Amino acid sequence: MKATPMKATLLIELLCEELPPKSLARLGLAFREQMQQALAEAGYIDAANAGQWFATPRRLALLFPDCLETQPDRTIEKKGPAVSAGVGADGTPTKALEGFMRGAGVTFAQLEKVSDGKAEYFVVRLHKSGEPIDTVLAAMVETALKKLPVAKLMRWGNSEVQFVRPVHGLVLLHGMRVVPGSALSLSSSNTTRGHRFMSTGEITLTDANAYASMLEQQGRVIVSFEQRREMIRQQLDAAAGSRTWLQDDALLDEVTALVEYPAVYEAGFEEEFLAVPQECLILTMKANQKYFPLMDGTGPDAKLTNRFLIVSNMQVNDPTHIIAGNARVVRPRLADAKFFFETDKKTPLSARIGKLASVVYHNKLGTQGERVDRLIKLAARIAHRLGADATLAERAALLAKADLVTDMVGEFPELQGIMGRYYALADGEPAVVAGAIEEHYRPRFNGDVLPQGAVACAVALADKMDALIGFFGIGQIPTGDKDPFGLRRAALGVLRILMEAPLPLNLADLIEDAAEGFSPALLTAEYRITSADFFRERLRHLLRDAGHEPNAVDAVLAQNPTRMDEVPQRLAAVKAFAALPEAAALAAANKRIINILKKSTEPAGQTVNPALLHEMAEKNLFAEVQKLTPLIEAQLAKSDYTTALKSLADLRPAVDAFFEGVMVNADDPAMRTNRLALLVQLAKLMNCVADISRLSS
């Protein structure tokens, strides 16, 4: 009787120099995915065994419980050539089949024939005894490490080994037993190192299951990325007290990747720096120093204090030196921000506009100065369509890009628009203009707030439409994952502003308005179709991501709406219509009508001649269409799309009777044309809000 294979927890740890913090979690997850797949495919673990991943600045580690020491015996099936191609007319194997047999190490007698329903194939089934994990684990680890998402590899010393950072140790432990092998020129062992400064020394791991606890107790290392992250969050909450630390998930992830045993301390800076816009100070502390600024409250009105929180990699009884050192380091950074701000204010934004003529926007689309000229005209036109103050829109568009040539934005490009608002206010510009300068970049990302007010919306739309039509016009259309000019984000921004503000603007008009800013010779002939299709697809994704039913979205978009502010109402109307008991039958009938009209070999008449209506069913349907048309048109005029669609329910009896008792393709040409004309009118009525045939399964 064969012994049951032994199971134990498998530990894999790679010790190395400090790993890139912004990609640490991604590396840990990818390492786990690669090893889980390899171990599961080889039969050492169950496919559902996801294991655990650990990542600190100096290590990547994995734990897989219930890992077999020896994989089960397996039957491996290899598929060969088709029978028709594997055997010649004389019944002997062809060259193709001979090559397959050599590769599989079998004879002709060992082959079997199987059918996939289309053809017969030769297959060979080989019994393979299970291999101990010792023979394959190191190679699996090395292969998995080579597949990690690493942008740039390093070599060190005289070695030809490559990895994202120099490596120093490899642990391969199955239960309490070291699995022999080598990867990245490192021989496996059961020893590792703890915290660079707080560890008791080299750590000998006695059991894979004790890995995390031994590293914490002896090495002063919290190996779990998620555990460290939560520890930092709790310590930040405790240190902030009644104040609020500035929430930033990306920064929290980054500092989690920078420490192995986190400790949070509070430091401060001189109050005089608070005269600098808080966005500058916050960005300086976060981007340059990885600090968490402290605010005096919550919400948009919260103000920055002169205190901040540090996430240190050292837990000490007296953190005085750590606090003083960090306060000393941040001071020059804040002084730079103060200098930039005070220097920038000496030159009004309006005096900087000329410098934009030397800033290239795109080699085919001109300079930023030329772009500003286009934005002024486009923003004014959009403002006029909105009934807003075109003069204010022109002024905001004129100054919108001027902060690009300031020292502060040169140092911190993330502050473009934000600094423009501060400088505009300092110059005495109207608050509406200053606000539009900042807000014309909105929404910057998914879920971001929209520009507020008609003037800001006009400039924001002008900025995005100019970019979209300009780049589409020169053929720079996003493909796959590549979108170097952020056109998908710009299109989503346009759609959100039009829908959510909401604004009574026609998207087709905006496309034409934007195109007028460019030379006709510059734009490709397809820019109208390309941009309209691009907007439609972005709208489809936007609505589906918002949770709307795909068939409802398709029904609305099938009508190619150009008034985005009406789309939510049309979707609500479709949803209400779909809930009616008559909806399914009417949707199916509409689908049938569309198919009949598509297949018709002759054009339908434009008007219905009542004298040619002979069947009672077609007379009744015509009467219902005549009765409902003015009612639905009145509802559409009031944008009451829900009532308009619900009114269609009254058509069901007449529609059902028509298709049961009337032959549309009558032998009499006049009668046939007349009935097709009736279907045209019916289809127009039924699709007045959306193509309800899309609701038919």
C-alpha cells in the first residue's frame, strides 16, 4: 500500500536590498500568483490554495499551507497529428507522426485514437511518477522571479545574475525541512535577517508556520504588507487626535513599503510658512518627504496646521532626534516653496502670456500660445451658448495656461491651475475668472468634482474639446492601452460635465465649434465620425460602470443622442418602460418591424393613405398611431421621456392584432408600400426615446 504523501507549509523568502516602494505590493502579489500557478499545475497544492504573500522593503516571501512533499502520480496526455495526416496510404506512420512518437518516447502500438467531434487524432497517455518538491522548487522560484513586473533589472558585483535589486538570501522551507536548491545563484537555507538596525541578529527559522511570528519577535519585522499598513493607519489616527491626517492611499502604500517596523511621530515647522498656499506645502511634504500633513478639521474647509506626522522605520523610547531631524530636513523644502510663491507673485499672470509662445504644445498643433488663442474663442462661443458672460470666459481662457511658466508649477506640475487661481486672485482678477483657471482642468480623474458655474464649465469644455479635436484631427487616436495625451480622460470629462452639470449643449455643435479653431487642411476628413464614435464608446463605458443595464444603455445610444444632459432621463424612461407588462411584446414587435424594413427591397412610403387600408387590424393600428403621435410629441417637447415611453403601452393590442392578421408584403405594390409606410410611422413613434428593440432578448 502506497504511503499518503506528506503535507506541510511551504515557505519561500528572497532577501534583498531595498525594493522599489511604489511597486512593492505589486511585486509581492505577482510573485504569489506565479508560484501559486506553478505549484498547482504541478499538483503540489490545490488550485484553490492561494497561500499568503509578504513584502517588506528587504524581502518578498510566500507561504502555502498543505503543500505536498511529493506530487501525485499523473497521467499526461499528449495530442499528436490527425489520423488522416499521421498514417500514409500504406498504413505506415508519416514523418509527422514519427516525429511525434520520438518526442513522446513511445511506439506506434502505444498510441490511441480520439475524436473531438470534427476529426480523429492520435494521442499518447504516459504515466509519470510524482517527483519530490526538492527537484523542482528552486527552478520554479527562479522562473517566477523572472516573470515579475520589473521595469529595469540590475547586475551587481561580478555576477551575471539580474534582479530588480541585489539579492542576499534564499529560504526554501517545507515544514521544518530545508528544501535544497538554488535560484539567482543563491543556495537555499533556513536563515534570514531581521530589521537592519533593531534585529537581534541572524534568524534561524525552525518551522515555516512560525515565519511571521519569529520575524516579528526576533527580527522586529512585520512581514505582512497589509498588517503594516493597518498598523500605520491606526498609529496615524492615534497621533492625530482631534485633528485630521490627510488621507492618501497612494502615500500610505508607499510608506508601508518603506518600513519594516513602523512607528509614527509628530513634528512641526514654523507658522510663517502657512502664508504659502496650503496645496504647495502639502505637496512638498507628501511628494518630497513622505509626510502626512495635519489638518485642523475635516471637509473642504479644513486648514493646514504647521504640524505633520512621520512614519519612521525605527521604534525608539526617545524619538527626539528623529523628530528634530525630519523637521530640519523639511524646512529647506518649505522655504523653496515660499520663495517660488513670493517670486511668482511679482509678475502678473497677464504678463506671462507671451512666454507661452515659446512653449511647444505639439509639433503639429503649435505652441501653448496658439492654443490659448483657440481656447479664448472656443470658451467665448460655449459661454454664449450657455447664456454666460463671454467676456469672463475669454479672460479665464486667456490666463488659464499662464501658470505653466511660473517657478512653482515648474517645480510641481501637479499644481497647474491651482497656482493659477492663487496668482489670479493676487493680481485682482474676478473670483469667477480665478475659479475657472483652476477648475478648467476638472474633472482630473474618475470621481473628481466638476467645474462650478457656467464660465468655469465653458473653459473646461473648451480645453478638453480643443485637445480632442486637435489630436483626432492629426490622427492621434488612442489605441489599446496607449493614450499618451489623456484623450479618454478628456472625453469622459466632457461627458460628465454635460450630463451632470447638466448643460443644454449639443455635442455635435461642440465638435464643430472646436474644429473651427484649426486650419481645415490640418484636420483629417474623418475627424467628425471618429470623435463622435469615440464619445459614444466612452459614454457606453461610463453608463455601464455607473450600474445601468447594458441593454438599456444600448437602447439609448442606438439613437446617437447628442444632448448628453438628456441621456439620464432617457435611461430612466427606458428602465420604467422595461418594467411594464407590455414591454417585452412591444420590444419584440419593434425588432420585427426593424427587420422587415431592413429586408424590404423597395422604399417605404413616407405617408399612409387611409384609402388603401383594407384590413380592420391595420385601420385600428393607424388610428392608434394617429391618436398617440401628438400626445407623445407633446411629452417629448417637455422632455417627459418616461411618460412618452409609457404611452406606448396602449399600442400593444393594435400591434399584436396587426401582425396576427395583416400580411405586410402584400401582392399589390400600392398596398405593400402603404403598409411599409405605416410601419415606418410606427417605428418612429416606438423609437422616439430609445431603440426599444434592444430590450428584446
